[in-house]
Amino acid sequence: MRIVVDVTPLSLPRTGIGNYLRGAVAGLAEAAGGEHEVVALAVTGPRGLRAVPAALDGIPVERLVRFLPLARAWRTAWSRLGWPPLERLIGRFDAFCFSDWWYPPQQGGVRATIVHDLIPIRFPELVDPRTRRLHGAKYAAVPACDVVFVNSAFTGREVEELLGVPRERIAVVHPGVDPVFRPDGPREGAYVLALGGDPRKNVEVLRDLPLELVVPRGYLADAELAELYRGAAVFAYPSRYEGFGMPIVEAMASGVPVVASSHPSLDEASGDAALRADPDRPEEWAAAVERALAGRDELVRRGLEHARRFTWSRMGRELLEGLAR
């Protein structure tokens, strides 16, 4: 098979979704071996000409980085017009997986996409209007796909319920953990770490903790985040809704006990290795952090074991199997 994956979002600094996309391409290339051809496609402006190849460094895939002035406007128009087919730009292919940014038409081959979450539908008031419009257009294109990859069974159920995609066309592909998140390294153990960014992260519920609360601001490179994980006594993740909850697994891989929200969207990331607390009850979080400190060794052991299940290699195999099926 010739498999084309849209990696245009890698033109921006990588956050969770960017890391997921890069890991997906790396895992897919590994799973494909010499039997299938994997093509990383980006249609981008000047910034992407540098950022996309840098993000793909070390991944053995064909790179098709196509420059278009006013690339965002071109991508939007191409998606809406439904013409010309993508084959005009990149030739024949057997499968195409589009991203959150555009959904160009195709003449043949398997049509696929990845849905990370449905936050713009569940919490529209928390999403920038432009982002809401962008994702709304992408969601409208999802039901026509032959296969819809989701990062959790929870998100799969959301896609079935809210987007009307039949269950048999939904495939769960859990994300992997980057090797930078590992337990060896300096540790302080004097603070509780949480990640903010928007009201959905719900860090306000952590107001009665027995230790100092650290909530970093702004963009963090993976190496910086890994250092913060390792330095924490406990990682707290009181989010009200996630597609998967990757920070939970990253913290576990870093050797840190985790207290996570009891919302079901975090069940798969938490497994049986995290303590859970109601996102609306501050006293539960204070008590759970106390229990995590007291049972640290056992929670760390279970967390490391749980985190080892999440690899980009495994994800790549699941992507390849879904496309082949």
C-alpha cells in the first residue's frame, strides 16, 4: 500500500496533538517496514517549510512538503469545493488519512481520519470561534470516512453518538509515550504538579492540597515537562473532559504517582494505576493527594507497568491493521 498521512499541523510547535501525529507517523513507518510506502504530506506556508521536516527528522518516510502562499485559505477552499482530487497533487495512493486542518477530496483509496476529542461540541464555550469553525467542518467530513481512528474507546463512543459514525468503522488506537518521559533523573518531590491552560483543566479544585501546587504557564518542550514530572511528589489531573488524557501516562512513565479526575474520559489513561477524585470536590483531591504520598511506592510501580503498554510501535501496527482491514 501507498499510505499518505497529512502532517500539516506539524508546522506549529508541537503540543499533545502534534506529538500524537508525529508518533503515529513514526509508528506507522515502523509497522510498514519495507512492505508498504508511507508518505508524510504537508500543504503549508513558509513556517511549515522548516518546521515540518524538523518534526519528521529521523522518521523513514517520504516527505511531500508543498508550499502554497495563503496556505490556510487554499486548504479551506479546497476542502469546501471538493475539487480537484488530491491525486492531482501527489499521484495515486491506496489510503489517505486527513488531519484536523483540511479534508481534500480523493478519487480512490481508503479515506481515513483521526479524531482526538469532541471538545468543540461538548464545550463550545471554551473553544476559540475559529477553532470551533475549523473542527466543525472537519467533523462534518468524518462520517464519509471508511475508517475513523480514535485515541480511546471513550472518544469512539462520542464519535458514534455525536457524529453518527457506525461502530464498525471506528478503530481505537491509543497513543504512545515518548522516551523522554522516563523515571531516571533528578527528583525533588516537594510539590504537586498540575497542567492548566483552559477552564476545562479545572485546576481551581486543587486549592486545599497539603503541598505547594505548581502549574506551569506557556508552552513547554517535552524535556522541560519531563523534568517537572520527575520533580513532583504527585501529579494531579482534575480535567472535566479529555479525548484520552496523555499527561496521566506521561507522568506515570516518569515515575510519579497520579491522582486523576473520575470523569470516564480518563479511565483508559488511568487504568488501575491512578487514584481518582471527583472534579467538583476539593476535599476529595486533598485526601487523594495524601493517600498518593502515603502509597507512593506502590502507585509508582503500577504506573510504570501501566505506561509501558503505550508505545508508538503498537499504535503504528493498529493504524496499519485498520487501513488494511
